[in-house]
Amino acid sequence: MKILLTNDDGYGSAGIQTLFELLEGKHEVVMIAPHIDRSAISHAITMNDPIEFIKKEKNMYTCSGTPVDCVAAGIMSIFNGEKPDLVLSGINCGGNLGTDIVFSGTVAAARQAVMHAIPGIAVSLMQSDNGDYNFDALANFVLQNLDTLAKMSYFDVLVNINAKSAPSYSHASFASISRRIFKSKGEIITHAEGKKQFLYGGGTIETENDGTSDWDIVMNGGISVSQVYAQPVLDKKTSESPIFKF
């Protein structure tokens, strides 16, 4: 299988390096990753500015753009317009559960793949309770189930995988999407000359779930596998058209 491997943590991230080393022995893998950390950049696309690709090693490239640029521009340049069989994004340092997919550059790369009619899979790992990341077990799960996971991504559907760091896993479950409520903090910094800056970050997150959500499965030590629509879907059967006034 010909795989385009990318992420949003950047080329040097241990997650993507682990996945590349494991996959390259079984598949034709080309890594195209941002040259710096592009976390939480969502589906940002670089427009009207040139994007630079630098070859680091055989089948490894850095991209000056976003994760979505790695997919879209990478297909046209590194792949010379020939579509790969699969776009694999990750392994991300940190979970992308539920509402996180709105912000995630990791998931956005998989979404862009689907928009190119290419199966897209996003893979993310939460740190363990002691703060460690063990990428090997989740990477091995992806390798062992790659064909099955690729077939789950079709038309407008991408696959989003999450787990909590562990030496091994005993189960993986098809998961619904949890709802995450972000109560983020922000701080306004005022400088002596009157300039103001805003610093965003921190706070708490509340998670609503239904017992079978990605959050539930991951918190119970399993691997969650979710199918996510790449584009908004309107259920015309339950939505009534509003009456507008002029």
C-alpha cells in the first residue's frame, strides 16, 4: 500500500517517527510533515504564499505549511499528482476526542484526504497517568488493522482513532463522538507603553458521553475507532425550512 504519512506535531515528533519506522517495512511510506509544531490549527490552508518542501531523508520531507498543505500540496508535488492509497495522520501527542476534532490539525489532514477521494485515518494518543507516551502499542494496532481501517473511510467519511498510552491493549471498539465543553482561560497583558496582548490557554474541559463514546472507551483502557463525516450533513427529513422575511 502506498501511504502518505503526516501529522500536526511536526517532523521531529516521536509519534510520527514511530509509525513511519513500523510501517515502512510493510508498505511504501512517504512522510510529509510540517517543519514546526502546527497543533490546533484545524483545517488551515496556506494561500497566496509559496510552500517549501525539504527532503530530509529517503521518503521523508518537511513542509513549511499546515497539515492540510502536506496532503494537498504533497500530492501535487512529492507524489506528482498520483494519489496515494491512504493518508495516515499521526500518531498525535494528545487525544483528539469528540469536539477536539474541530480544532485538530491531525484530523484535518485525514479530512483533506477524503476530500481528494483518498481514505483518511487520524491517530491520536493520550498520555498515561504518569505523563508518558508509549507509541509502539497503538502503532502496532494500526499496522495490524490497516486494511480494515482503510475500508472504513469512504466517500465523505474519515476514521478517527484514539487511545490512552499503555504497553498493550485488549480491546478496540466502534465509538460514537463525545461532546467536549471547553472552559478555557485567557489573560490580557498590558505593557508599559499601552500595548495589550492576549494569552490563551489552560482551563478545564467537561466531557458529555453516552456510555459508548470515544471518551468512555479510551478511559476504560481501550482503543476507540470512530467514523466522522468530512463535510456537514443535513438531515432533510427532520429539518424544516425556515420562513424568511423581506
